Amino acid sequence: MEKRFGSVLIKGIGVDVCDIGRIKESIKSGHFLKRAFTDVEIEYALSKARPEQHLAGCFAAKEALSKALTVGLWDLGLKNAWVVRGNEGEPKFGFSASLSEKLCRSGIDKVWLTISHEKEMAAAFVILEALI
């Protein structure tokens, strides 16, 4: 857990659920796979027994982020945010320079992400936080 001083303001929250079977069907053609996910996300997913489960989690995370930012997913840009793993294996976002700049201009200091999978569903929850 990070140590912080001062007050925290929640700037946005977003949640999304994604059908893993839908992602499995969508990625059969490489077009959706390359359009929706970065090479980092694809490489990580393909190293797992059920790549579609991990890709569904990534897609849900991007949807949840777009909701927290109150922009459409296509306005956000599917490759402007991607899911990586932290030192403890926790999911985190990587951001393009343009999205990082937008977050900074919006006063967002921290983006929290959690992803969960259960049977044929993946869910993600995002919190946008500002220190005040």
C-alpha cells in the first residue's frame, strides 16, 4: 500500500464487464486483435492457457477507464491505454504520451485498476484519483 499525505479527491470511477466468449470469437480474425490490443497485451495473453480471458480483462479495463474519464471508448483510443503487470503481478495501466498529458491536465495523479475473471466473464474497475 502506498503512503500518501493530504486529502484525496475521486475524479472518476468506471466499471465494465466483458463476455470472454465474445472476445474469443472476435480475436479469431487478427484484425480485431491488432486494433484493440497492444503488442504487450497480446504477448502477455498468449503466454497464458486462456489468452481470451486476459484479453477480455484488458478490454474491460479500457472500457472502465473510458467511463471514468467520461469519454467514449473510441474517443479514448484503444491503444492509448494498455494493461501491464506491476512488481507484484497487479494490473496497471500504461499510457500514451497524449493520454498521460490529458490525465495530468485533468489533475489526475493516480489511476487505480482491478481486474477479475469468473467463468465466462471478466470485470474491471477503475478509480481516478487526485491529491488535494
